Amino acid sequence: MRPRPWFVINTASAKVAKKGALLPTIAKAHNAVLRDVGDFSDVDTLVRDALAANAQHIVIEGGDGTVQGVLTEFLRQEKARNLPIFTLVPGGNTNQVARNVGLSGATAQAVKTALHQDTIVTAPLLRIKDKAGRKYYGFLFSSGALPQVTDYTKDKLHDRGIGGSMAVIGGILKGATGTSSITSPTTVKLNIKAGNTHKLRGPHLGTIVTTLPGLILKLDPFWGEGDRPLRVTYVAGEYHKLVRHVASLWLGNKSKDRSEDGMYSWTADGLGYRYAGPCVLDGELLELTKGFKIRATEPIRFAT
């Protein structure tokens, strides 16, 4: 008998909490095991149960933070090449990960199609490991100003009822003015392995690291060349014309050299940080030791 699919929901995710979850309404029709990840206090048990049941397909309904939390636990317990197939149903504010490797909408027909596994895409995740041996897995990491913008977005814009991509864009524009009180440079020591090793030292506005092929609303702030798995952008503490460069990138100008204005981008095999400031992975603040490294996992499979 074919193993039952597992449906994992997060009833606390923004869209699910507001409009209700799709998966409970269709679980019986697909003979699916239905589990609520809740406050993540027993996510290790949930994952252990799914692996023990030899689950072949995991459908996750929630936002980027839910996806990050569930996939992190699967990768902590099992190697990437042995993992089930995943399907991501958008249920949060931005749903950036689902936009790239998940379903475009939370519909019963989209889930049914994905369960047939006709379209499989593969993507690696970021693996972040700190000096305490803690590992986190996700798709979009940032240090410096973007975590500060994330706090602003959650505390100010979401509280005003501004959600989704518009809230993120509003936070970015607020933080990119150069005179904003919500962002300030933080000190970093960063080694980037991109063919040669690039050593960056001193104040930085921030870094962005991803394995995703694109970001929200076609704003893709990476222009490094090469086929390495990590895409990295670094903005120095002494930067100029940031809003102009953001607009240029939004229009797709990836050939411009921005180093004179304190902005750099590479594709990389790995990064090593000595940094004690704020960090965010897929919209969730991380608690990391001052020293940590970022690599890419082996690709895992997503049915869309």
C-alpha cells in the first residue's frame, strides 16, 4: 500500500489564522495524516513520526517561517537525499518560498495536482551552523539592516493591516533612505568563498544570502556571476545611492558595477561570519553565536 501523504498546517500563520486552512478540508479525500505544528514545541516528534511512517510526500501550509521551521527539523533528522517530496501551500504574509518552489495558490486542485508529482523541481537550502553546533536551514538569510527592517515591518506595517509583499517593500524603502532611524550599520568580519576568498571587515549595512532563483515582486538584488549555489550581496557601512541602485536592480540591470558605491555581489560556495548583530532566516530572527558558517545543502524535491 502506498504511504499516506502528511498534511502539516500552522494555524498561527497569518493567512491561515485570518482565513482558515485549506488542508484540513481536503485531508480525508486524500487519506492524509493531518498534523498542526502549533508552537513548534513538538516539531521534532512530528518529523520523527513522519519519517518512521516512511512518508513519501509532505504538504506544508503556512508562511516562510513555517516552511523554514519544518524543513529545518527534517534536515536535522535526515540527510537531504533521503527526504520525502515536499509541497508548499502559501499561508503566510509574503510566501516568498512558495512563490519559487511551491504552489501559486491555496486551492484543492493545486494540491491534488502536486500529489500526483507530475512536476518536480529541486532546490538546495542554506545550511547555517554556529559555534554551538546548532543548525538552521532555510532559503533567505540576512544580517544587519534587513533584520532591522523585518522588525519594523512586523511591528509597524503588519499592525496597521499592511501585509504581504507591500509590507516588505514598504519596510525596504523606509530603511533605504539613508536617514532612516530604523537601520544602522553593524560590524562584521566576513569571508566569502567565491573562487578566491573575499575578506570583508568593518561596518556593513547588511548582507543578503539565498539559494532562491528570485525574490518578491521581481526585486532580485543579486548580480554576481557564476554557477555556485549561494547568491550573496554585501552593502558596506559607507554606501551611496542605495535607492537608485535598488530601482536599477528592480528594472533588471544586473551588469552595472556598484562597488564604487559600496555594493558588491557574488555567487559563492560558502561564507564564514564573525558577527554579533541581528540575523534573520526566512523572516524569523535567529539566535546564533558570534561565529557561524553558511553552506548549501544538496537539492531537495518539491512537487508543484
